[in-house]
Amino acid sequence: MPTLSTANLDLLHADVARPAYDRDRAGIGVVHFGPGAFFRAHQAFFFDEALAQGGNWAICAAALRSTDVRDALRRQDNLYILAELERETRYRVIGSIKETLAGPGERAALLDRLANPDTVIVTMTVTEKGYCLKGDGTLDFDHADIAHDVAEPLNPVSLIGHLVEGLRRRFKAGTAPFTVISCDNLVDNGHKLGRAVAALAERQDAALAAWIRDKVAFPRTMVDSITPATDDALRARVASETGLSDNWPIQRERFTHWVIEDKFCNIRPDFASIGVTLTNDVSAYDRAKLRLLNGPHSTLAYLGSLAGYETVADAMGDADLAGFVRRLMLDDIRPTLNPDAGIDYPAYIDAILARFANPGIRHLLSQIAWDGSAKLPFRLFGTIAERLAAGAAVDNLALPVAAWMHFIRGKVADGTKLTDPLADALLTIGRACTGDAHRDVCGFFALEQVFPVALTGNAAFRTALERAYGLLDGGVKAALRGI
């Protein structure tokens, strides 16, 4: 079968969308670090939309170490196929990546691209570890890569070092800075990145650091879209349903969300017209995602697993369970969110529920259930604490916490692996459980690194949790009816 390339685009099946612009005429205005699956499903998609409206929004995609993506994409003119997963899968060719660079061997070309006045936006998806930060969020000067970049600033190896050197060249040349947009799930991502870049620059040149602090924009962001990994099954499906083979196709749910703080220091696309949300309060969207998406996701993971379901879509096929999740979102979680943030919460809730029910995404409940001891304090406990402070009932919110406790007991009973940073302690507690709600809940409450004293010492929460725990002894259906 022929391979995807510019010359072979006419061989695609008629229903496959292709770039709606002249790639040869599109200039590169964006540099992206970390050309992994999420970037190619998300930011590259949005810039593909921007290119269709005109402007030089093509991308130079750079990997600082691995050459795999570069090698795969170069063989097909940096084109790739995106599969949008719904009840019916939709395919489109993404053409926004025009240049791929990788490894130390192409460092000079990458630094030249960063210094080029045509580069006006730099984005990144390098995961939290790519920022080389300490636990307090400041730059770790003891990190080997940062130590290298302090000693050899003109030949950087870290993300931060590349940004500083690119900005230094622009500063010396009198070129306007580029806007730096972190797209990683890092709390306060833009501000932490800005402080790290300025801190490294300070080791070279105080004037450069002052210019960065004063002139360079590091907007905060939130990104969201489920992007399953590429596998051979996807490659075969893409070839069969599009007419061309692709070395590295990408798949994601059709829903995708990008929120950017409206803070730029250079030109930008008309983001609002292509579905990107610009706001002065990214934290409101972070909070909404954490509480309305992640909290119910964990709720489905534990209640759905106890009910015998395998995937999120399977669990959402249970009308009682889906109805409970909707009530939880509307009645218990939404009141804790900022009503003045400009977010249409009912529409956002409907969109999340539709995503959960999407049959095209096989999202395993067992995977969402991983690391519950680390996730629940952020996804549910803050909501519970605020509802208690408001004098509201927390019976619904207590049910997923009780389900997690039963989930731990189930792991003990069937002898399967528990994926959790506190696995040993949790399994010990699970083995000591007797089914007595008060005694078992007290056992879990002994984990002070999970349960804050403000919750364990609250009589209303303890009562609600013990009641929910007892209801689950009769099964999920009975608990949903009795809650």
C-alpha cells in the first residue's frame, strides 16, 4: 500500500480531510518542544486550523533527544493522519508540522529557528520532569542538565537552556521575544516556567534576565483531550480506512480543549475563532477540570469496577450509575466552582458526560483507579471540605470514597496487584477490614498522608462515609438506591 506523502494525497479516500491551505507557502512561526502523541493530536491540530485561516503558523517540531518521531515523519513529508474517535471515526491529515529537528546533532538548526524573527510562539509538551524543577517549583541547579547549561550556555541540553539561549540571541539582536506557552499538566505552568527561565538567565547576564522578566510572556494554560497510544491496530485501521499507510498516525477523542491565559508578547493566531479559549483566569478552568472531570472519573472508576464494568463507556451504559454521576456533578461539585468565571458549567458537564459515554474510546476503569491515594485528595477531598464548610450534606461525595475503600478490600480478596504509591500500607489496612463500617473506616483514616485531620475529625463526613461504606456491602445498585 502507498505511504502518506504530499505526492500521494490524491490517493486518500474522498472522506478523509486534508490540509485546507498551501503548505509550501505557509511560513514557520511556531517552535514546539516534545513532538509526542498529545501534541500532534492537540496543539498541532489547532495550528492546522489556524493555517486554514491564513498566516504563518506552521510548526518546527523539536525533540531534544529521541529521533524516532523525526525519522517517522520526515519519511512522509511531516504529514500524519489524525483519527478522531467517536461512534464513527473521522480521519484528517494534519499538515501543520513543516520541519522536524531532533537530538544534539540538530541543535544549531534549532537555536537558529528560536532566534529567527519569524518565530513568534514557542510551545512545549515535555512532561513535568522536562522542566528540571525542585519540589518547591524552582529551578534545580543541581540537575545534571541545568548544571551543564550553566557551564556551557551556548550549547544547551535542557528545555530551559534552549529557551534562554534562543531569547539571549533575540535580546542581543534587538528582536522581539516570542511567547512561551507550556502545555504540560503542571500547576501554574506558565509562571513556573517563566521563573525558571529567568533564574537560569540570571546566571549568565542580569540584563538578559531583567528583559525576560519584563518583556517575555509565559501564559498559563490548561489542555484536555484523551489520546490513546498509537499501536499496530491503529496503523492497520488507518491504512484500510484512508487508503494510505502512515508510519505514526495519532488517535484521540473528538473533544479537545485548550485554554490559554490572554497574555502574549508577540503576534498570535485568532485563537478564539478556532476553538481555543482565551481567559484571564486559567485557574478557574483548572479547577473545573479537576473537580468536574477528574473527580467523576475516579467515581466511575471505583463504583464501576465494583459493579463489574471494564471501561468508562460500559459504566456509563448503566443508567443508575450515569444518573448518579450527573447528580454528583450538578448538585455537589458545581456549587464549589466560581460562578463568575465565564464558564458555561451545564454545557461543560454535558460535554464531559458525552465524553465518558463515547464508545470509540476504550478507557479502562482499572487504569483510572490507579494511584487512588494520590488522586482522591485532589479530585474529591477539596470539594468535600468546601461542602462541609458550607453546611451542605456530603452523602453523594462520600460514596466514591467508600467505593475506593471497598476497591482496596477487593484487591486483597482476589490477590491482584494494587497500583498505588501506598500499596503496601493500603493492602495491610485492607487485610484488617472486617466489614464493620466504623472499624474499617477508622483503619483507612489512620493514613494521615491521605486523609487530612480536617476531614477525619469532622463528624458529618465520618457519618456519611460510614453510611456509604455500609450501603456498598449490598452492592453498587443498592448503594445508589439508598444514598
